Amino acid sequence: MELGSGGTSARPAAEPGSHLSAGLSVAAVLPAGGRGERLGGATPKQFCTLLGRPLISYTVRALERISWISDIVVVVTLENIETMKSIVEKYGHKQITVVEGGVSRHRSIFNGLKIFPESKLSSCPLQKPEVVIIHDAVRPFVEEDILLKVVLAAKEHGAAGAIRPLVSTVVASSADGCLDHSLERARYRASEMPQAFLFDIIYQAYHQCSDYDLDYGTECLHLALKYCKTNVKLIEGSPDLWKVTYKRDLYAAESIIKDNLSQQVCVITEMKEDAVQLGFLLHETLKSQVKVKGISVFLCKNDNHLQNIFLGQCYNFICINAKKSDFQETQHFVDIIENASISVLHPVVLISVHLNVSENMAFSSGMEELAGIKEFAREVKKKNILVYGLLIHYNKDNPKLQETINSAAAIISALIKDRNPELIGQLLVA
């Protein structure tokens, strides 16, 4: 799953898209011209930030990571064109075309479709696709599986869309506000996104569409049925297809993203006995909660182990320093994270663990060096890296060592799951 989506996860060895017919061209149109009136506030919901990144960026990423989608057209209002272009540039989105929307949802989608030329001889860099996906910009958790299903169904039937069971019974009211009738819930479904169409069918439907449907309609599948007599295929979708509509949905979406980001952690240790042993103990304690990768390395920018972990989209790191006052390895690792550019899309959590192996439990010699972690953390937060400090009183002969490890693991787990930027630079003690 895209961590956000849409989270970003490495592609499996056998890609679902391999089932697409050879040469089938697919593009996507994302209507993003809504003003978010139901959300409240001045910022349209598609541009509200989740963990510091606009919601629409998560949705775009969920689509662009799919190799068989060639182009993505994002349709926004005139006043948000530059905002969208800056998002594309900042987060490194590729193959994105930003188009000005219309005064209604259907007119905006129609504008997005018009950007594809009718002739292959056109000088436009975009080529007309055989199938076009239409998906809401505020549904960030769409998966490749459902996209593939609607595309294949559209290829066969002409149009297809995701549906979900109705949660509540739908009723109609009379003019005086009383119940007129209700619908049998078992017979009806909620229309969701994504939807997919043979390009020529949906383009023809919009060309034939009445002004009333263009201005007041909301259902693309209905246009294909009404104007092109298309036998629309309905595909059962997953619960992840929900749409961010209200403010509470933003909190729910951020919680899902945090949960996805916290599924994996990498424990990095110096190749020193105490650091390696502590790394092993933390690995064993944490693995019941998250997927843990453990490596013992001398940190270097070309280390193959680290590069493989970065490719696996890990966003949580525990850097174990053998000396209580040693902070250089953590600083070095921040440079590696920055060079790998993994903090562009998601905030990276880096927990700098320091061992206190002396009998003295007091904050004494060497602690003044660790005090610099707060200023350092403030600086690297600008790079979307969240640095926290953790001091572990470590004595391998201490019968209560496991209690200390359990406490450290609980602190680490909480920091990873919460990703609270207000706690950066704090030196916590286990």
C-alpha cells in the first residue's frame, strides 16, 4: 500500500499489472477542483496537509507508482494551478499534467479528457489512451488491485466502477419534510472511485451530455449508460476506498498513514560488542510489534545494506551509539538519509540510542555533548527527519536488563507510531 495511500511499498516480484493486455494504454484523470465546503476552513481538502504533505500528493503517488499508468492529469481551479505545480515539483511527481477545471465536477473531468489529443499525429506530448481511469483526488488509499480490476472490466464492457455496500438505509422525504419512502438497502450500492472507461466511450458521453447533467450530475458511470448505452460493470471495492470529506476524515487518514509508516524499523549498530548485543535485544523485543531489520555496520554512504533498506521504503531507524556521549554516528546517518532522498515523501523517524554502561546513573560526564541533540534535531526537522534521543542504562549482568529493554522498546514504539514533531530533540531515558 502507498502510505497513504495511497504508503509507499516496494513492488512485489510478480506485478499485478502483468495481466494487462500487451500494448493497452492507460491514463488517469484526477478531478481536484473541490472547495471543501463540508470540511470547513479556508484550505480545500485536497490541499490540506497530512504529516506535512498535501493530501493530493498521496493520491498522485498511489497512481504514479503503478508502471502501467502512463499519464496522470490533475484538474484544479485556476487559482490553484500554481499551488499544484509547486506540489508536483516539491515531491518529485512524474508524468503529471495540470489542467484548469470547470465550474462543476463533470465540466472539470471533461476538461481533463480534452487534454488528450484526438489524433495520434498531434504535437501534444500526451497520447490518447485506450482506457482512462477517473479517480477522486481525495481518496489516497487506492490500491493497484482495484485499479487493475476496473481497467480490465472497462476494456471488456466499456465502463466499470468500484462499489461498496450501503452503510445506512436511504430514504426520500416529501415536500413537507416527512418520510415519503425508503429504498431496500440490500438492492443498492454506494458508487465509489476508481472508475475506468474506454476513452472513446466516456469522451463521446461528455460530448453528448446535456448542460443540466454537466452542471448538476456527479456520476460518470451514469453518463456512459445514458448517452452511450454502455453495459457498465460494477466491481466490489475494499473499505480503503473511502473519501476524505469532513475534518474527522483528515484525522483518520493521518492515523492510517502513521500506522503504515510504523510497520517497519531498522536497527543500526556500531560493530562493537555492547552495541551489537543491545541491537539484538531490541530486535527480539520489538519484532512482536513491527517488522524489524537489524544490521551492524560502520556507517558509510555507499553501504549496500542501507541502500537495500532504503529501497524497501523503511522510514524508521534506531541508531545505537556504543558511547553515552557519542553523537557523530547519528549525525553521519542523517547525511545518509538526506542523500538517499527518502524523507521527501514521508517524515523519517531517527532514534539516537546512547548507552550508559557505568554504575553511575546520574547525568554527569559526557551529557553536555548529548544536550546538543535538541538544536541538531530542530535543524534536521527542516529536512523532514525527526530525531529523538534515548539513553539506556546498559549493564549486561544486571538481572533487570530485560525490564530496561522492554521500557526502551515501548518508548521506541510510541515514538515511531506517534511521529510527534513536538518531541524532537528530547533525551528520553529507559
